[in-house]
Amino acid sequence: ALLTMKATVIATFFGVFLTCTYTAKEATKKTKKAKLYVPQIDCDVKAGKIINPEFIAKCPPGCQDVKYRVYGTDIYASFSSVCNAAIHSGIIDNTGGKILVQKVAGHSGYRGSFSNGVRSLSLPRWRESFLVSEGKPRKGVTYPSTLEYSSSKRDTVRKVYRTTPVATPATQMATTTPTPTTTTTDPSTTVPQPTTTPAATRTTAAPAKTRPGLHRVRDMAFRGTSTSASNRNILQHNTGAQRQEPAATFQRAASSPVHLAMEIDSWKPGLSLFDTGFSSKEEFNPKPLESISQGNQNCKVDLSFLMDGSWSIGKRRFQLQKRFLGNVAQALGIGSAGPLMGIVQYGDDPSTEFNLKTYANSKDLRNAIEKIQQKGGLSNVGKALSFVNKNFFLDANGNRGGAPNVVVVMVDGWPTDRVEEASRLARESGINIFFVTVEAAAQSEKQNVIEPNFVDKAVCRTNGFYSISVPSWFSLHKVVQPLVKRVCDTDRLACSKTCLNAADIGFVIDGSSSVGTGNFRTVLQFVANISKEFEISDTDTRIGAVQYTYEQRLEFSFDKYSTKQDVLNAIKRISYWSGGTSTGAAISYASEQLFSKSKPNKRKIMILITDGRSYDDVSVPAMAAHQNGVIAYSVGVAWAAPDELEAIASDPAKEHSFFVDEFDNLYRYVNQLIQNICTEFNSQPRN
């Protein structure tokens, strides 16, 4: 019996030991088999919408589609579809699969190409890029099991997986399996918060200079009189030196129209700028926001104010300017789903007081504005606009991409440098520029203004919508509501870039013998009818023309004519050539003589009109033009070859090629062609 009991105890012990060993092995096996969850993304997801700088994701099948646009080759603009870019690069095919995405810096240009069944488009520049590679984790890099998206809608539903991200499958030790839950994310909770105090966000473009001589000294005790003193530095262009002018005192009559009336708001005829329906009490005491975190969702703009910190403004007027900016911030309704606002102060050199993501509600923004200290110096507005164009509207500073970029320039009197070129470059980069000028130069001061009519040269329209003139800093509060109304009118914020003012359009015209003199005049009328629909100037759309037979002739280049009437007259003067039909050579000629000289920020559009089959190959020259960023439209008449029209046209060919049976029917496609140009333009990113 004793032996039997011992045997039972030993057997029980070994049974427990084996059970524990087996359980431990199974637990270890489960631990080793646990894998990092790879999140799936949709075909239309753009890299710029994902905040993570590096991630692994799984693409679904069916992403090889023209509606999922791709910009670039090898290095892609972040406005591109991630999955279709992966197909274009050959990492995956249309069946989908895992990919590794790495964010990199923006590029000054992206080259379009056709690869793996995907046509990528060219782009002048974009603020952020990304690379795509095989979906294998890099050693030592931790990859997220969920992706963080930038907020673009009021409520975003996101899957959350309760796992701990690990470095690589070899080192992970997860003890639980992913448990999916669904949460609703309020965009206000995902607004990036500053990692430093607001004062730490101040960046300076150049070392501070010692206080120069005042270029305008104003009386500091304004009590309703119309007398002021003026003392300005005059910039000498031949030497670059500054000369101190003697103080000049001038008297304005108390009943001067400059003091008694404001500028008539010419963008809305008959409306006085002060006749806004708001009392001064309402302007200085705006109603509190219903939701400070969300903001005014009817006014989603990314806004930068260029604040005049020059010595000419004086301390008291600088305080009035700060009060005005605070009232604007309150009236706008700052918030993550509405307008965001940053401030750059300029004098000799510009510096960022705070950027778009520093403050996400009007109250904090107003408090920060009150603490701004005056820089002093000259009024270098052109320098400030260049600074904003290059440095302000970046993702790192809170630029949202989908919101219009707006700059409001505050100017006391007039700038001390030139603004035209800096303004043009900013507008061509997609920035809408408003000017608020206060106390403009009196008649006796106009000889001191470096750039006459600087406002008209800085803004893209002279109809008054983009400019407000205020006679005195003490009446500045009256333009709060008119300015807010204009800035929030996003339907009209199309001045910087539209399909009608942001292209270089080159017409390539078949002048072969089969066309004939009468039909050639019909073709020229077709060209004129298209051209006159665009806004033509040296800073808006430009028109060029090439005629070809066996040979080619440059009728006029993009920089030849800068007004619509001059362009239409030049088209009318084109003489019929007559000869053979070498369309391929004509495309190469147009690429070299026209589009190689196109401006970097212009859409390059070629419209080719032909009535027959070419004697040479068109596909290779057309492909080269496409790869250089030329958007090609082909218009065929009568005996034109459909296969050649498609080869000439950009993808998709059905939207870029047209055919009519006779010349007299060309007019039918004027509106359709312009509509297609605009549709394509509006689908392109605007930086």
C-alpha cells in the first residue's frame, strides 16, 4: 500500500510538471506568433492626410484608377494617392499589398511619367514628398498599428486597436490579441499643440539691426486735429544709401474729404465701406463663440497678418493696430474647423510672432496679440511678403492644405521697398493677398514713395475687393467687419490661381495645304475664341502660337503680348503658310520654343489643331512633352487620324482629344475645351 501511494504521488507530480511545461510552451508559441497589426488604407487616401512620418500600411485591390491621382516619379508629392503611387513605382500591383511609406521634404518640381499602367502628373512644386518601398519593417523602427489622420471633417470615425506598437516582429512581446473598437474623434481634440511657449515660436529672418533714423515721425498726441508731422528716409536707388529729409509740416483742412469719407467699396458698387450694418459697439464687443474649439466653419482659411512694426507708425498707432487685429481674430471665430491665424511682424526684417497652429481659439489669440512688442525699423513690405511665401504656409506651421492661404498686409503710409515682384511670386504660389493701407501719402509726400500705385501692383485685381484704404488709424476699427467678410468669402478667393489666369497656353496650328485659306481663317477664329476667355497679362495667363507644315514657325512667344487685345490682334495677323504635315516635329518645336520658357508656377497647356495624318511619328514627341509637364489637347478635323489624336493627348485621352467632321463645327468645342481645362485645374493641388 505504501509503494502504491508513493507511485501515485510521483505520477501526480510528473503530470503537473508536464502540464505546466506544455502551458508555458504554448504561451511562448503564442507570443512568438503574435504579429504587428498592419492598418489598411483606402485607395483615395493621400500621404499628406496621414500625420505619421513613416508607416507600413496595406492597400486594397483596385487602386489602379485615373481618379486616384499621382504626382511625380520615384519621389511623389504628398497630394498623391499613396496606393496608386505604390502601383506606379512597381512596389505592388492592382491586387494590393503591404507598403512602407516614408515622408521626406518637399521638392521644387515633380516629373510625371507613365509606369506600370499608371500615368503620374507633373507638378511645379509641393511642400511635402514621400517615398514608397516594399512593406517590410526597417530594423529598429517602431511602426504604428493605427494611423493618425489630419482632421478634415467635423467628426472622424476611426478604428482603434488596443496593442502596443513594437519595433520588429523579432522583438515584440504582445500578450493580447488586437481588440477593435470604434471611437468618434472630435477634430478639436486633434489640433497640434505647441511644444514651446508662444514666445519661443518667434523666428527672425535676419539679425536685428540698430534703430535707424525715422522714415516718418508722427505726432503722438492725436486729439481730433488734422495736423501731422512727416519725416521720412528716402532710399536712393543709385547708391543704396539713405538720406534724412528735413522735417516738413503740412496742414490738412478739417473738412478734408480724406478725413470725412472712406473709400467706396468698388467690389460692391454703391456700398460705403463704413455702411456695414454694424455699430462700433458691436465691432468692439463681438458675440462670444458658440464653440471656440471648432470656430467658424463657414470661414475655413489659413490666414497670416503682416503687421507693420516700423518706427513710422509710432507707439500709440501700434497699439491701435494690435487692437484691430484682436477684433479681427474675435470676429473671425478662430478654431480648428474654421479660420486659423498667425502673425508676422515686419520692419527692417520680418519675423514670425506665432504661426497657424500656436492658438486654436480667439481668446488666446487676442491675449497673445496684446503682448506683441514693436520691432521698429523701415517698412520693408516686399521683404516680408517673400518671407511669408517661403516660410509661413508650411505643414510644420499648421498649414492645412485644403484651406485657402490668405495674407493681409497692414501698411502705414507706404512701403520702403518694392512689392510688385514679391507679390507676384506669392500669388503664383497660391497665396491670396489683401492690402490694408492706413494714412496714405499726402500730395506733398508722393515724391517720397518708392513704388507709385504699389497696391494695384501687389494685388491681382484693381476692383477694390483685395484692397482697403483707411484715412486714419483712429478709424481702423470700422473696417473689421468688411475685411472679415472678404477674407471669409472663399468662393471669391480665386485670385491667386484659377484655371483662367494661371496657364501658359501654346497653340500648335496645322498650316498644311489640305487646310486651305478659308478654313485656316476659321481655325484662327477658333483660337481667338478660346484665348479671349482667359485673363491675359504677363502675370496671369499667357498665350503663344506655332504654325507648322513640313517646317515650323513661331508666330509669337508667351512673353510677346501682355494684354488680351494685343493677343487677339496677333492671332488675326497670322498668315496661312501651306505645305506638308509634320505634326511630330511641330510638337518637339513647340516644346523647345514655347514650353521650355514657361514660368515655373504656370500650367503648361498645348492645344494642337490638325486636319490630317502626320508624315512623321507623333507618339515619341508627345510622350516627351507629357513628361516635361505639358498638358496636351488635340483637336482633329476631317481627315485627322484618331490614333494620332489619342497619342498626342494627355491621359485620359477622351477628355483631352476632340474631333469634328468639318472646320465650321470647331466652334462647338470652345466651351467644352475650356471646361475640361478648368475641371482638370480644379482637381490639381494648390500650394
